Amino acid sequence: MVRLRAQAVDFNRYGIAVLTDVALKLQKTVYISLRCGDLRLDNLAGVVHNCCTQEQSYRSGIQFRIHAELKTDRPLVEAILTSLETTALTVTPS
């Protein structure tokens, strides 16, 4: 397993757009850890739907797979994603 650091550039409860130093493979399943304030969600499955160069990075769109067979706590995951979405919308970068 390879770990990458990514910068979130867009987010909602259905997916995320990230910037990385390396290209992500299309249709590849990835596992994401999300953090915002006190909210945290680890090992969230997602599928890479697009990847393109953006300046000196790669921008990838990842759709969350909360229905993945490994996630048995789907209602909790949906609630956390909704809270993260609401929090992300109210946080303004300095």
C-alpha cells in the first residue's frame, strides 16, 4: 500500500477533488482519511474518476463509495460526511 499526501481543493458528501504530486490511476479504489476540526473519518473508500495536470500537480476527482462492502456503519459515515461538508462550507482559508 502506498500512502500519499493530498490537498483537498473541493469537497462535498459525495466526493472530493485533491491535488497530489503523482497521478492517480483512473477507476482505482483509494482509501481516504478526512479531518476537519474535531471531525475525523478514516479508511473511506473512493474511486478515482478523473485525473489531470494542474500547474505542477495532479488534480483528481474521487467519488466516495460508502456502499462498499467493508463499510457496515453506513448511516454513521453519511452523517459524518454531511457534517464535514457543512463544516467545510463554513471554514474560510486565511
